[in-house]
Amino acid sequence: MNLRLDGGDADGRARAAFHELFRLDPFHSDAWERWSRMYLDPADQRAVADIFARQLADRYDPEIALRRIDILADGGFFPEAWEEIERFRGEVKEERYLSRLSYLSGVVEAARGAEREGSGYYFNGVAFARSLEDLEPYYADLEPLLSEAERSAWIAAPLERRRELVLGWWNARDPLPLSDVNERWVEQQRRIRTARELFRWKKPIQKEKLVELGGTNLGLPSIAIRLDGRPLDDRGAFYLRHGEPEGHADPRTDACGFWHYDRDELPGGGFAVNFQDGGGVFYGNDCTFSTVPTTPMGMQHFAPGTGGLAPWDRPRVENETMEQAALGLSTDSYAYPLDHPIPLAADPATFSYFRNDTDLTLYFSIPLPDIEVRDARSRYRKGLVLYDAGWNEITRWSEEMDAIMTRVPDDEGNATWYLVDLFRVRILPGTYRYALQVEDLQGEGVGVRKGTLRIPRYAPTGLALSDLVISAGVAESGRQSRFQRYGHTILPLPTGRFIRGQPLYLYFETYNLQRDDAEQMSFRVDYTIRSERLDRSAVERFFGSLKGLVGVREEPQSVTLSFERSMPHGGRPVWPEYLSFDTSELPAGSYTLEVEITDHAFYDRGAHGSATFSIVD
């Protein structure tokens, strides 16, 4: 029996041969490997699933059962696949099958609409993986979306690292990290099902061989994409990464032609690609990427007003289409539709803990008009998920709160009220990721913010400066408050946006200032303002409330004012400082405020910090 058939009639002959071989030996590895690389045909899937069903009726074998579930799921026969899953659970109790069964349970449940349950099965299955083979199906879902570097990293990684790569990829793209389901995973499962149905490569030869037999070498080998080892036509490469194009919301209506993606989260706001009918060499409706527009819409996008490509237009258009395709193949996108998105601003700040850990304070704010107020109360749920640098979850917090507000005046004498809050975490130095989520408990609004945290190490000795906190208000207070540090209540404004004339507050901490022979802390503070538009007199008035000015240094886009300070040491390792500034003299624009401390009692050693803010009229 020849399992390497190729040619115009190879498909039917090969499938019939595989059916016969599976009847004789369902575990023939070469046959299974080659059959599962053929394009997915529902009638063929049904035939093989029925062959395995008869074998399972004679003797229940877990490996055959898992293959049958996989075949039924790939073919879209989800009710039968679920029946086989339930039978498997009743027949087999061995833990070594748990990961693969959980994967299939997750895929089938998602297809049946039970997304929460499906997500639970799927990601529990990653945790249950005990071998590289267990993780292969999870990798198969991701492989079409990965870069060559990521694929190489997977091949070289041991089991635990592969597990982290899978979980980290999904966590980084989870649009609502505190919900019960990863919405990005749900969407990708839907894309996979659609791609299997609409974009399977139906020609009876491999795409690579099509080039040898007269097809066009497009110069983009990454478009030769496979899903579960089966080749897809070139539309599938973009569909799996980005879903339905905005240009053609339903891919069924555009077999081959022009697709346009218009996404804020993509570089340049999106990209466009052209496809042409590739059925001219062998029978099939497969589409291939084309550097030349094949539809009026494509021509209008890449060569507007030309009416047709002149010889001198063609090189420019070909280069542009190649760049657009490369952008699409190097990114993935999914804009989760929030009915009531809340604008959420976040500003992390780090402080010394004087041990191995660092104090992290993640301030955040929301304009109060975006939160519903009932019975004079604003109730919300705040949640924070902390990840390592690879987006693998470390821990999470969530609690319900009553709003604390801070008032920001506007230029017409009115005011915008902001809900302000924070998370405080004690953490080891390193690089982390975070996801912050706030939900309006009296309305339907949700705000999500993700970012990177680079946590420095504060030595227990030696001069150091905390992060600078730009604030809407700092006050000395004896009240116990989650906003307090060393007796100062800090009301943050993470937007860093101030109306001209609104007071601007700055809070920071200096650590381990040494005492001189007179038991004094003696040091210099240099404040530098940087901006494209600066006026020295305005900057001096901005710092007008500070005493002890000893020098001014002016550069084209910066002004530095130096102040000498001396005060009793008192045995304190921390010198907390807060300042208020009058912004009325600063013109509208963006600014960087820098602080440098020089300790005269410790060989004039220095420490530096900076923060940014903006002034609007």
C-alpha cells in the first residue's frame, strides 16, 4: 500500500487506503500521521470515526477513544464528541490521560457554547500535563500565531517552560483578567473552527510542491501555514491572527479578493491584503496572497486614482503589499467589545522596604462621571493580577470598595471629580507584568489597564531615592488611610494632567541620608524642569515657595534650580518630602520634573528620580 500518493486523483485513493489500513491496524503510526495531515473533509472524518467506534464496541482502548474524540471535534461533530468524552470518563481512571482529555473537553465545550466550563477544562489540562506529548495539542492551537523565534524557543524548552509559554501567551491577551473565562481563548477557538471549515487547503498536493509545479513563489514562506498540521490557504494565516476583516465582516462573502483590517491596537492602525484564486493549477477554491490588487477595492486602497497599474506603479504597490502582509503575519489582534468602557489611568511607584523586598504602590484613577452614583455612594470592585515577566500568574487580589474622590478644577471654574485608589504590594525586585481591572457595581462599566513593572532593589544602606509621585493633593494627616505614607495623605492623579493654575503636588522619599559632625543632615536638592517651551522666570515662580535657593542653571530646554537643606538627623533612615507648586505660570505642554539629591555628609553621593506631567489651558 503506497501512503505517499501524489497527483490529481491522489486524495480519494489515499483516503480509501487509510480507511482500510485503520480497519486492520488503528495504531499504524505512519498511516495516522499522514492521514491527519490531509485536508479536513467531514465525510472522511465521519468514516474514520465510525471505524474507531466499531473497534471500541469490541474492546475499549483509551488511545483509540481519544483519537475518535479528536476526529469528531475536528469534523464539527460536537454532540457525539461529548458523548465519547463522557463514556471515556466512565471507562478510564488513569491520570496519564487527564491532560489530553481535558484539552478535548475544553475544545468541545467551547464549541457547544459552555465557554466557562470549556475554559476550565482547557487550562486545567495544561496544569495536568506530565509529558511533552500532553502539551502538543495546546501548542498546535498557538503555532500558527507564533514567530519563528517563539517556535524555536518551544522546541528547545523543557516541559515546565513549555507549560509557562502556553499559559503566558493566553494571560497576556486576556481582555478581562478577573472574569471567569479568558475571552481571547474563546475567540481563538471560534477562529480555529471557522478556519477549519472555510480555509482548508483542498488541493491534493502540498503548497510547497505547488510552487515547483508552476505556482508563484510569493517570497513569504510564513504564509505556508498549517493548523493541526493541515495546510490552510493564505487567508487562514491572517484569519487565525486577526479574525474577520473590517473590509469584509463575513469571510464567506469574499472567497478571494481584498481584506482590510482597521484596528487601533495594530501598528499604523491596521493593514490590508490581496488574494487571488489559486485554482488554476489543480482543482480547488484555495486563495493565495497576491502582491497585485485583484479587486476594485484593493486597487483603490493600494493605487487610488490610477485606474490600473502602470509599469512604474507596480514596484511601489508590490513593496507596499508585501510590507502590509508582513505586518499582518507578525502581529495578532482582538478588540474585546466593552459596552461601557471606563477610562482607567494607572501610575506605579516604588519605595524602599529596607529588606530584600520593595514596596510597590499602584495608584489608579477614574473620572467619576464614568461611575454611576446611587444613594450618594459609588461602589466598585477593584482587582489586580500580578504576573512574572512571561505573563505567568503569581497572585491576584480583588475587593469591593466605596469610592474616595479627589477634585480637579477645570478652566471654567467647574471641577471634575476622580475616583482614586491604589494597590499596595510588597515584592521582590525584578520585572513583572500586571493587569488592573475596575468594575462599576452600580452600573455596567469596566476598565482594564495592563503594564510592565520594573521593581528596583533598594539597598538597606546607601543613598537612594523613591519614585516621584505627582499628586492632586498631599496633606499632613493623623488619620489612618490607605493613602498614607509616613503621616502624609497622598491623593494621586495618575493621569498626570493638570489645568493651568491647579496646584501640583510632589511626594518622594530619600533613604539613608548620613549625619554630619553636627548631627545634621546636610544635602543639596536639584530640581530640573524639561520641556520644549520653557521660560526661566516662569520656572522660578513655579518653585517660588521653596527656600534656600543657591543656584540656577539654564539650558535650551531645561532649567535647574539648586537648594541647600540642613536639618537634624534624628536617627531616621527615611526623609519624606512633599511640595506644592503653582502651575499658573507654566504654558500648556508636556513636562519632565527631575529631582537629584546630593548628600554632603557622604562624599557628595547622589540619587536621582523623574516624573512627567502635562499642563492644559
